[in-house]
Amino acid sequence: MLSYGITDIQSKPSLIKSMDIGEIVDKRAHTTLGYFISAKYESYIRPLIDKIDREKKLEKLKRLQAHQDLEFAEVGVDDGL
């Protein structure tokens, strides 16, 4: 995978048209800003991204539910139950 600097993309926007898959980096801060995926590959990658998003949301929901269960248990103990 090729890495593209944000300043390179800003100075030459037509670079995006030639990109298939690439990593967008900020060379000054030495950080990765994200990844660029061409629309022609979206049909292959979109189901995977959606699956990962669903799994993350389910994990957050389970963590929240466990936290709420603990809060209700504590309230029950405080009430003398």
C-alpha cells in the first residue's frame, strides 16, 4: 500500500483520481489520518467494514448493559433486599 502525504494531496488534488488504495499521512506530525479506498473496491470492502461496525456496537451495548446490571444490583443491596 502506498502512503500519500496530506500536503501532496492538497497541492495536487488530481492525485486522488489515480489512487486505488492508500494511506493518508501527516508527515509533519508522523500520524496516520486514514485510508483512501477507491469506489471500485467499495463493494468488496463495505461488508467487512459494516461487520466490524456492528461488532463494535454490540460490544459497547453489552458493556453498557453489564454496567447497568451492576448499578441495579447495588441499588437493591442499598434498599436492604
